[in-house]
Amino acid sequence: MHWCGVRNCSNSSRLADFEASRPWYLTFLQWECWDECDHFCMWHVVRLFEYNGQEIPQFHGKWPFYRFCGIQEPASVLFSILNGFVHYYMWQKFRKSVPNCPFSVIWNIQALLSINAWFWSTVFHTRDTPLTEKLDYFCAFSLVLYSFYSLCVRLCSSPKSWVPVTVAVPFLSYFIYHIYYLSYIRFDYGYNMKANVIIGLLNSCGWMLWCYKHRHKPYVWKCATSVLAVNLLLLLELCDFPPWKFMIDAHALWHLGTVPVPFLWYSFLTEDCLNEMNVLGLCINSVKKLG
């Protein structure tokens, strides 16, 4: 590492030669001279481990991946893009199928947060920097927390506008605290993981209980299947292993596995919203008749 830095990064003349010799996409993705040295030395060490028949270690807490046009984790980038596209596609179908109503607004916001989270996942896996890491983590947490919030609103089953606003106050307060703590006090990976796991489990348990209570509805199986699928796929995160051919690891497979889930989830949301609108419409008509 030191040898590479002295040879390429030690003065303005050598830096100018380095800048002139590298492809434009590395400049665009901000691969600086010392970053390139770190990348070069990592692969030198990997080859030494392979030559000696030893297990490949992680570097800076991450597995080594073959870089493609400056993209650090091409498979995770591709699968993140696919997830974002599927969410956008199904969201457009949802908007066309469900008229504007208080319930649809909740799910429209969730769709936007999902697309935003997958966008920053794409950016982070393209180029891992302290900034892109934080944006990926924060946007992923915003989706996890909002998903739990949307469950709470759905459990209220009330179209009154003050209900979502009232329920949102503690969630928004905690989200602000979470971002503040990780940004200004300590970027604690363990705390962030625990927060996501606990909220995710509460959300999953809540939806499964809701599904059991409403099991008579013909579309509820779509919700239960979506929740179970996501939780089963999360096991991949626990089964970490070195990337196959330095391209695909457990995290990339987790991203691949979540691609089909939105098809079921948005189909469930569409049918549930339309059903609730019919029920509320019948209730309103009944009240008018009694009046």
C-alpha cells in the first residue's frame, strides 16, 4: 500500500500521470489515487491467500468483489435496480387501480420510500463511501420504520385524516433521533441492526396476526406470503459466505430474492384498499338511510 502510494500519489506530477492514465468512469465514481492503491493491494493479498490455499478474508469488513467499470458490487447493483423497477411498475398499477383515498395515500408514500431506498442501495453498492453508506442505511431504516407505521394505521381502520397524523408523531420523532444519533453521536452498526431487526419483527408479527384475524378474506394469503418470504430471505443475511467467483454473495442473493415480492404485495394492497372502500361506502350509505 505504501509502495503504491509513493509511486502514484506522492506528488502533483505523479498524481497528474495517474489521473491521465485512468478511465473516465473511475474519475466519475471518485476512485482517488489512494483508493486505487487500496483496491490493487487488496487483490494482491487475495491472490496470495489463494496461492497458499487459505480462506479469503474480508477487507474493511467487506468481501472482495470483481469491479466492473468502477462498480464495486455489480450483482447487488443490478438486483437493487431490478427491485426499484418492480416497485415503480407495481406502484403505477396500484395508482391506476385505486382511487385517491386516505388508505391509498399511505401506500403511495410507502412505494416512494421503497423506490428511494432501492435507489440509494444502488448508489451504495456502486461506490461505497461514508456518505453513500449513511444514505443507504438511513433510507433503508426509513422504509422499515414506515412499514411498521403503515401497519399501525391499517390496524386503526379509520379514514379520518387525524388518525395517520397522530400515529405519525412518535414514529417521526424516533426517526429523527435515530438519524441524529448515528450522524452526530456514534455510527453504531450494532445499534442500527438491532433497531431494524426489532422493528421488522414487530411489523412482521403484526401483519401475521392481522392476516389470521382476517383469514376469511380471499386476498389475505398474498400479504402472509409476502411477509413470510421477506423473513425467510433475511436468513441469507445470517448465512454470510465469500462471494461465488468474487461476484455473488449472500447479500446479493437477498437482493435477488426480494425482486418478486412486490408483485404479491401491491396486489394485496390493491384488493385491500378496494375492499375497505366498499365497506366504508356501504357503512356511509347505511347511516344515511337510517338518518
